[in-house]
Amino acid sequence: MVADTLRDFLENGNVRNSVNFPEAVLPRTAGATRIAIANENVPNMVGQISTALATDKLNIADLLNKSRGDLAYTLIDIDGAVPEQTIKRLRDIEGVLTVRRV
């Protein structure tokens, strides 16, 4: 079970049975690139993230945002590839702790 949970996190960004992170499970969208973002749980974070994606004309196919206390975790499926400049733009948002292309 632990190996399956770890594999699901590494391959899909899904979080299960975590002490610190909220439960966040999003089925993969076919043909999409997934981005996993850990961030502070503050107002307008999802808005800033979606604005950063829109700046590069990227379409959100699916999105899940879950929080636990001061921490939030966001999974986003993007139609097509995600350029490195977008990843950098996301990392530069104040309150974003990590960004990972899955």
C-alpha cells in the first residue's frame, strides 16, 4: 500500500494519507500535462495561478485545490505542453512553495 501511494504521488501528483498535506486525488486527463503546486493557503492564490497560465495562453483541462490549515495543494491538468517559462512564472508567485511538472 505504501509503495502504491508513493508511486501515485510520483507519477500523478496525487496525495493520500499524508500527515501534513490535504488529501488531493485528481484522475488524469488524457493528453494533458499535470502541474502539482504546493502553496500557502491565502486568498487569490488560485486566481494568480490561473492568470499565470492564461498569460502563456494555456488551457486548464481540470483543476483541484485542497487545503489543510495554512497549506494548500493544487493539481492542474493543462491541454498540451507547459513551457519552462510558465513553470518559472508559477514559482515566482509569492506564497508558492513548490511547482512540479508531473
